Amino acid sequence: MQNRRQALGTIGTIGLGAFGVGFAVNPLTARNVFEVAMRNADPAAPSRRMVFTPDLLKVPAGSQVRFEAPEGAHNTQSTTGMLPNGAEGWRFGIRKSGTITLSQPGFYGYHCLPHRSVGMVGLIIVEGSGMMENLQAAKAVKHPAKAAQKWANLWERAEKLL
Ligand SMILES: [Cu+2]
């Protein structure tokens, strides 16, 4: 007889993956792989337009994040001034999916170029030694009005995860 706990665990993982908010261990690399979707509207709250789902992630150092482009004219790129020291930035084309590897602990801010001004921004917190070093610098970055509102919200939620 199949172990009930195992069966439920498998279903849970698949369910989360379908909504792009879960994570799975890539068997080839044994890294944690997280997914972020670039969307015209949040499936869980359709009045939230032009969003990354989820827009806030906390992941272990060495994790990968895969940005998925299921719809709309979005991209993802790191935001100037919002990367840990020594971390590499990224910039993917419009409507392009792509994967980044986050080796350096700290705070990674990013945005969608066409929709930054309407607040399409996100934050990834990479846990590990020295992770707090770029927090103040990242928080000091200035943003267009709607993005600034969104960042205030993201930082408030991020504080609760620290
Ligand atoms: Cu966008």
C-alpha cells in the first residue's frame, strides 16, 4: 500500500508548481529552483495588474529562479543599485523566459522595463552569510511613483521575513 504522507506530498508539490509559487529540487543539479511568472493580472487577485507572481521570494544561497513569460509584453531585469556586492545582474528580452542563479546572499531588486512605472517590480531575498550588507543601499534606491509605492509594500513584507 502506498504511503499516504508520500502521496499527499507529491500532490502538494505539483499543485504549487502549477501556480508558480512553489519550488522543486532539480534532480540534475540538486539546486532549489523557484518560479516567478510575469503576468498581466494576478490569477489569485485579478484586480492586481502587471505583476510578478510571487513578487517576493526568500531563497537559500545557490538557488535558481526561473522567470516564466506565459502572457503579455513583460521582461525581467535587475534594478540598478539593488544587487548584493559582487552579484551579477540580469536582463532578459520582452516575452522571454529565463533562469538566474543566485549565489551571493543579499537583496535583489528587479523590474519589468515596460511596466516599472506602474509598479511591476519584485524582490528576492537570498539567505546566507552577509545577506544584510546591501539592505540599506537597496532601500535607498529611488523609483517612479507607482513603483515607489510598491517598494514600500515589498520592504514592509520583507521585514517580516527577516
Ligand atoms: Cu511588465
